Amino acid sequence: MTNSTQTEDAKSGAAIYNKTVLSFYNLFVLGFSNNYAWKCPTTSILAFYNENISANHLDVGVGTGYFLDKCNFPTSPTDQALPKIALLDLNPSSLKATSKVLQRYNPVSYQGNVLERLPIEAHFDSIGLNYLLHCLPGTLSGKGRVFANLKPLLKPGGIVFGTTILGQGVERNILAKGLQRLYNSKKIFSNRSDSAEGLEEILGENFSTYSLKVKGCVAFFSGCY
């Protein structure tokens, strides 16, 4: 797959998240699909955010901003400063919707493709990629460039963390199989060959230390450069 083709496929996948889709995303994806298809409750992902997020955070592939809205930022009782939040997404509708949800934090928004070099000069203590990798076109080996592109944006000692829905090596019920088949056919997902083994390989190639666990169909990962 050429870079130009991959870029166009990434745009096609991101385009589905328009204002109408985003209006029922939390109910259908976070409320229904996580529980009944992917067998990974949204509360587990929120807990993962609470474990890894910093008060200087970049979120990549922002969705509706649900987890940033609900999570607990690690600010001390004596520190009255708001957490610094930046948002990166290819889809302007997602950026607009999430910025509105998080307006109390005055987030900074960047529109861009994480598969390409990112002209962002800010640096962060944590970077989150929730439900992003399974939406990116290509195989996991190609998606690994995401971590290389994010490396210049992370401060020393910082952490990259995220979740992704796997297409191989996990037990899937009828609903999960049906949704994955539909989403892959529509290029909303590109995860038919995504496995925990493949994800671990690209984590090992990009991070000095990393962790990986699987709950239902969902892989939870984190890494430090």
C-alpha cells in the first residue's frame, strides 16, 4: 500500500464520524458494543485512562471525548491549574465535538494524520490512542509508524497508552463477528489480521519497555520510549 493510498483510506475511515454518528457513538459503541460484542466494559477502559493519564496529555483519535471527560487527572489539591489537554484527529467533526465536551479545560486541537509526520511543537507527559489502531488502514506492521511519529512529542519518562479491537486470536461471539465483518467491509475498521502477537511485535520494535493485556476482543497496551 502506498502512502498516498493509505492516507486516502485513513480519510475514508475517519469520515464516518460525522455529527450524526457522533451523537449516538457513546450509546452504541461505549454502551452496547463494548459490553455485548467486544466483551470489554467501558469502565475497564476508563480505569485504564485513570492509571496512565497525566495532567499534560495528548489524545489521538478523540471520538467524542468521553474518557477525557470522565477520567481523573492527577492534579494535587494545592494545584489549581487545569490539566493541559491537546486533541489530534483527522476528522474536524470529532475535534469540534470533543472540544465542546471539554471546553472547561480549554483544549488545543490539531487536525492531522497520525500515519504521517506531525508538525506539532508541544511535548506531552502522556499520549492516549483509544480505539484508534483498528481504524487505521493496513496491517499492524505498517501501523507501527504511528509510534515513531508520536515519539518526538513525548517528554522523557512519558507514556503512550491505548486500546484496540483485535481481529485475530480472540474469542468472538456472533455479534462481534458480524460487526467486524461489516466495519471492515466499510473501511471503518481495518483489523482482520490484527492480533495480540502482531501488536506485541510492533510495541517491542518501538518502545524500550511496554505492557500488553487482552480483555475480551480488546487489547490494552502502554509503552515508554
